[in-house]
Amino acid sequence: MADGVFAITDSVQDLAKFSEELSRGVSFVTDREDFCRILMSEDSVYRGSLEVWQLPSNYPSRLAEALVLSRFLARADLERDVLERIHSAPATNMFGKTVSAVQSVRRWLGEYSRDLAIEVDLDPTVGR
């Protein structure tokens, strides 16, 4: 009987801890702009004890997603930031090889264009 009481107490404590972590996770991303900036981050993002673990090899896909999101939000400032990052540095593929971020992002934008059924290209829409 005593073992059962401890098991229930441990389960309740585990559930309380999970609930606390979950509530902190819900507020990790403050808004769409913040989400866009997280996607644009080259490295993992830390906030308190929480982390968005971002592999270097998926950086180009995140930049493509950030570009799509910045345009959806009609935020020229975010779009400029994303385009600057795309054109400023190479990327690393999953084998650790340096590749062109521009070429990788173009490939991802082709995938997103097909999946979203909208034309998404690398040419800036800022100032159009």
C-alpha cells in the first residue's frame, strides 16, 4: 500500500512539473515577428531553461520559411533582414560541407511554392 501512495505522489509531482514546463513553452514565442526571428537565427535559441534546438544543416530551410512568413506579414523590415542573411553567409549541409545558402534557399522556396500553391521566389518584394 505504501508503495502505491509513493507512486501516485511521484506521478502527481511529475504531472505538476510537466504542466509548469508546458506553460513556459507556450509563451516561448511571443508573436509572429518573434517566430520569424527565431527561424532566422543561425544557432539554437535559449530562453531561460528552454531551448529551440536548431541544426546548422536546416538553416537554409528556416531562412526560406522566414522569408515566406515575412512576406505573409507584409513586413518589409523582416524581409530585408532575411534576404541579408541569405546573401551574406554560406550554409552547412547535413554532411558538414559548406554550400551556397542562396542555392539552398532557392531549392526550399521551390518546395514551398509547390506545397503552398503560390509563387515564392528569392527576388525581394521590398519596394515593389
